[in-house]
Amino acid sequence: MVYKKELKGMAQLLPRIFIGAFLLLISGMELTQAQIFYSRPLKVKFLSAKLDTSTNSIKIKYDLKGPKNRYYNLQLLYSNNKGNSFKGPLRSLSGDFGDSVQVGKSKVVSWSFLKDNPYFNGKNIMFRIEAEEIPKIAKGGPKNALWSLLLPGLGDLKVRNGYHYEWITATTFALLGAGTLFYIKANNELNDYNNRVPNTLSDHQQLFNKARTSSRLAYGFFIAGGAVWIADIVGVYLRGLKNKRMFAPKKEEDKKKTAFLMPLIVPNVNQYTGSSQISLIWRF
């Protein structure tokens, strides 16, 4: 009966815990969008530049280091005045350039210099490679809530524009894990309370208080972990609905206009006979 009362008391706190977990989840989303979580900085390392006289091109090799699973826009510029100014971005390129480049080593971009500049002589030449991350645009729909049902935080990768949502998974399972530990601790303390012969009544009551405190903490962590999990599922579903409305192709309904012949009765006067007459005119 005592533990049933404890459970009832925790159930009454469920709305407050759920609201607190939801606010924690929303604040975490804002931190993720602000890119406060650590990610490797983007770096371009120039390796070499070689002239290929057979194709009138210059092959430039470089390393692109940064966060994986992202796309970058890479541009090539050159200078022939010792880097005081650069010309570009160059157009006659082939290889690893443009708006779909990913990180990797020994990437190669070739420049057909005569196509961009027929008078190019290669004197005092310097190159500069510019790389910029292309912002992620998530278009996932509400069905991705099933991924968060399977693993908290997984569906957010499909519907949100950030990259780091592993903290949702870690937070959820940390709360559930803490609840499990306190639940085991409460059972052990309850067994100790039931089986131990106390020296005094206060010692016996102290054992019960420990078991009750551990039980409260266990249910509190369980409810908090479940609240974070449920809040994530609901949040992914709502964001998916927003994406669906935003990115779904608009269906253009073919409005067929039907022309009707409408009779129009117009009274007038005959200018030759002076008699009145009625004209029937058909209009669309």
C-alpha cells in the first residue's frame, strides 16, 4: 500500500515533469541550431599544382577536412600579382569542385586555363581554394516520428536542419538508466527493511525512509526519461507536418471555364420608321 501511494503521488507530478522535459528538449534544439555542439572546423590544405601541356590544363591537388556527411561549395581563384588580388571563381574546371564536394584526401580539380584566359602565361601564378558549407535543408515528413519511436533523436536528423541530436538519445537513456539503478537500490533497501532486525525503532524507520527516497527517485527518473522520449516523438511529428506543408508540391487544379450563351434583350427605336423594336443579342 505504501508503494501504491508513492506511485500515485508520482503520477500526479507527471504533467509537470513532462512539461519540464519538453522545455529541456526545445532548449536543446535551439542550442543545436546555434551549432554550439562541437564539430570539426572546415579546412582546405593545398598539396600541389602541376601543368599538363597535353591538355593545356593545371591540375591542383588538395585535402578537404571537416565534418562528414555534409556538402560543400568549392571555388578556385588565381592571382598573378603575388596575391594582391585574385581572379575568379574560375569556370573551366573539372573534377572535385562545385556545390557537391564532400570532405576527403587527395582531391583533384583541373583548370583549362586557355578557355578562361587565352592570354594566360602562368607567370607569378598563385591559387586560392575557397570552400563553404551548404546549409542542410531537411524535408522529412511526419512518418519520421517512427524513427524517434525506435530510437530517440533519430527522427530529428530527417526533419530538422541540424546534425547533432545524439544528446537526445544520451539524455533519454541516462534518465532511464538512473531510474533503473535507483529502482534496484530501492528494492534492496526494502528487503533490508523487511528482513533486518533493527536496534531501535528510529533505525527501522530510517531504513524505510531510504527505500522510499530511492523509490521516488526511481519513478522520477523513469517518468522524466519517458517524457523526453515522448516529447521527441511529438516534436518530430509536428516538425514533419510543417515540412510536408512547406515542401509538398502544390497541385494546380485545372480550372476549366465554360462559356454560356446568355440572351440579352435590348429595346431600341428604328431610325427610319420611328417604330420601336426589340433586339435579342447573344453574349458569352
